Amino acid sequence: GAGVSQSPSNKVTEKGKDVELRCDPISGHTALYWYRQRLGQGLEFLIYFQGNSAPDKSGLPSDRFSAERTGESVSTLTIQRTQQEDSAVYLCASSPRTGPNIQYFGAGTRLSVL
Amino acid sequence: RKEVEQDPGPFNVPEGATVAFNCTYSNSASQSFFWYRQDCRKEPKLLMSVYSSGNEDGRFTAQLNRASQYISLLIRDSKLSDSATYLCVVTPAGSSYKLIFGSGTRLLVRP
């Protein structure tokens, strides 16, 4: 079946604009994660959704960042009033409810804030 | 101190060489351990899980040393296609869903 799908693959925006990134997880995967990866860095955890439970938002860097997910489907990550330091690759991953925590990643959205 | 630390490299080795990477983690109560592989400008993909007893998958061997809080990855008979960044990943105690990623070790295998 299809893997994790993210769109857009690239996004260039001006400082101060809002952006919305989309993630479509693997069908049947109940858990969904967002990460940020700056150039040459590891992945930073942003937020985790599991089914209809309250999300773990502990990794969101500021109140300019928010994410939504309806049920076990598509998620959107919104960054308001973008800053240059928001430039990074935003990766989404999903995993099934049971078994070891093996996460399957999408190809990411490369965000450039000018 | 970072929760997961890795030597960034790059490790530059000839084809056929054996190469080893280490990774250290700070939380002694960490539960699960993995190695992910990330090709340039691509997403990370699971390479292998790391078990206390050690595990092997073809040319790849992973070891866990809980007493010293480090994880290792050994690659034998390196191939050009092994060139990538190898990410050490840890699941913290009390949070089975969260993965903490190291910054990665870059491997370059030359002809």
C-alpha cells in the first residue's frame, strides 16, 4: 500500500506569512508524529497523535506552531507568522497501534522562509 | 548534554572495510533502541532494532551496553550503497511512543 504522503514537498514563503503542511499517514496507522529537522541536525519531536486521545504537544517550539488531526486520518501542521529560523524539513511519521514503535516516515516538506 | 550523542563523522572508508559507530544515551531508564538510516535529502528508514542480547542482520550487527549506556553498529564488507547517515534512536522511559534521535553519523564508502 501507499506510504506516508506529505505535501507540499517544497514550500518557499516570506517571513511573517502563515504556512500549512499536510500529512496523510499509512492507512490503518493510529499514531502520527511530526518532527523538524534543521540542516545537519537530528530530528526534533514536535507533536504526537494517537487515535482520539489528547495529543502530546510537548515538542512544539512556540505558540506559533499548531497541529490538527481528525480521527486517524490526515494531519496538518500550521506555522503562523513564520520566521527564518523555522526553515527546516518537516517530517511526518506514522506507526500502527500495536507492536514495537517502528515509525514510517514521509519524504518531508522542505520549508524555506525568506 | 544531549539525550543521544553521536560522532558526526564523516567516516570515509574503502569498499569492503569494516566500520563501527557508537552512540551514547543519557537516560539510564531508556527502553528501546534503534538504528535508522537516512540517505541524503531523504526520509529516515528503520535499519534495525537493538536488543540487549545483540542482533545481527546480514552485514550489520547492533549491540547494546546498558551499563555503559551505549549502542553500537558494526557494518562488515562495506558497500558503496551503505553511504548514508546513520541515526541512533532511543525511546525514553515512560514514553513508549516517543523517539529521541541522535544527530547522526555520516558514512562515505569510496570505491
